[in-house]
Amino acid sequence: MFIRKLRERSRNFSSHGKPKTKDAAELKKRIKDLEKALEKANVLIYGLNSMIDHAEKAHKFPIRKKGGTKQ
């Protein structure tokens, strides 16, 4: 029973073949959008880390949680 389901699924995946040109264009657009979102998130992370660094230097105490602490 398990082998039969596995074979059916493998046939479903192999029957798809290459994506159509419309699908490929949509996927490329999706990739570009995701890359933009990733870059925006990285800029935000960099900014937040810079703010934390500045606050730690200005107030002279650690703000970030230490990695080895237990709760």
C-alpha cells in the first residue's frame, strides 16, 4: 500500500515537466520580489544592530542577551 502511494506521487511529480513560459516569468518576478524583501530586511537588521551598539556604548551596559544563559 505504501509503495503504491509512493509510485503514484512520483508519477505526479514527473508529469509536470518544464514550467511554461508564463509560469517561468511569474517565478522570476517572485524571485525578484523576494530578493527585494530580503535586502530590505537585512538593512533593517543592520540598522537595529547599529542602534543597539550605539546604546551599549552610550549607556555602558550590555543590552543583548548572552548566548549561554539559562532561563
